[in-house]
Amino acid sequence: MITSVSVESARADGVAELLQLSNEFTLALYPAESCYLLDASELDRAEVTVFVGRDEVGAALGMAALVDKADGTAELKRMFVRPEARGRGLAAGLLRAVEAQAAVAGIPLLRLETGPLQHAAIALYESRGYERIPNFGEYVGDPHSVCYAKTLRAA
């Protein structure tokens, strides 16, 4: 059972394991050059907010990061839920937390990149109002990337 989603350090208990599992999952689907994964040191930067979902005993079940681009946009990065915790609403809870933080920070546009083989992720994003956009930034020209954006309402 998921009991909390909170802002935590990228070095918090259980986060390293989530990052490793996420790396393994992504690298099993796509070539390494198409995997745009931030590591713990990149997630520790001031412009990044890390959210961790935990169960009733404190085990880290999933995570997501909000990267403020300081240009009126932010990017969702490192969204991942452990396989055994999927289907219980944690990804949606993480996404709500990221969107709420972006809105409070006055960021009007949240963008993200995912892969075309991640059907559950795409379905989640589309169900939450994200619309497909042309690939942006480092994802331009990468056939293993699909990008989405959502305009947020100020909190």
C-alpha cells in the first residue's frame, strides 16, 4: 500500500535502487544513446525537486523529478515505479505532486520525454491531459523519443 509521496533528497534511502531499476528497465528497451537518465548527482542540483513514493514501512516504491528549466518550463524526469507496485495509482500520485509543485513555482508548462514502447506511461500522460509535441532539446531527431507537454494552471 502506498502511504506517502514527498519531496526527498536524491540520496535518500531506497532512491539509488529505484534509479538502478529504472536504468535497467530503460536500457532493456532502448539503445544507450537514447536513454536520457539523470544520475543522483544531477538530481541533487538546486533546480531539481525529487519526489519519492513510499509504502507504510517506508520502502521506496517509485519516484519522479521536476527539473525547473528557468525559462517558464519544467521537465518531468526519472518517473519510475517498481514493477510490483504498479497498478496501484502511485505513478498518478507522483505526477500530481510534480504538477502541483510546478504550479506553485509559477511554471506554466511541463514537458516530458518518454519512449514509444512505454505504452502504460503514454496512456497515463494522455489521461492526465498531456499532448504530444515535437521532440525538443536533446530529443530532437531521436526516433526512440516521444515528447509531451501540459499547460498548468497557477496554484
